[in-house]
Amino acid sequence: MTALKERLRADLTEAMRARDGLRTRTLRLALTAITNEEVAGSQARELSDDEVVQILGREAKKRREAATAFDDADRPEQAAEERAEGEVLAEYLPAQLTDEELSALVATAITEAGATGPKQMGQVMKLVTPQVAGRAEGRRVADEVRRQLAG
């Protein structure tokens, strides 16, 4: 079992003992998503920490999107709950890149790829994506690459 998955299970047990409903519910949902991914496909397998981080990132993104949807529907209580779940998940994710860090990584990748315009966006994304894995959303990365290639 991966170290991150063990930590999630230990923290779930601790949250249950502390009767922390939000944390218990969030960690259960995260562990369920991990288990579902492990048994998906033709053969069950053990996920690496990197794969677990990807799943947690997806779950956190779902919470952000749901919070936005609840805000748009004028349901602030549910939006606050989704944000709180997202904060619990964020504790297990790598720190997000700042705008300056992301901008520097993209600038380096553009130089390495020799990109001169928007048509080379795919080449730049291929270089940047592995470097930012789990530390920046794909849309944010793509927007920055597009901005720098256009300028």
C-alpha cells in the first residue's frame, strides 16, 4: 500500500474517533475513488502515490466545480460545504504553483521547444505538463501557454 493511501486511512480512523463528520465523509469519498480506480479495468492493481495524487486532484476539482454551481444556484450552505471538503483534500495535494512559478516554467518550455506562435502550443504543453503534474490545473497551464505564445 502506498504511503499516501496509508496516511488517508490513518487520518480517516482519527477523524472517526474525533467524530469529525466533514473530514470522515471527505476521506471516505476519496478512498472510495482510489479503490474504484484500483479495481477498474481487467485486473486490480495497486496505485502509486502519483496516481493517488491525480485522483485527489480530480476530486478536489469536482468540489470546486460543485461549489461554483451551488453559488450560481444561490445555495451558499452547500457551496460552503463543498469548499470545506475541497480544503480537506488540498491537505493531501502538493502545493499549487504560484502564477510567477507557472509563468517561469512555461517561458522555459517555450524556449526549449523553440515555439514562436500558438500553433506550437501542443509541443509546449508536452514539456510543461509533466513538470506541473498535480501542482496546477491543466486549464490554468493552457491559458498561460496561450498567453505567452500570443504575446
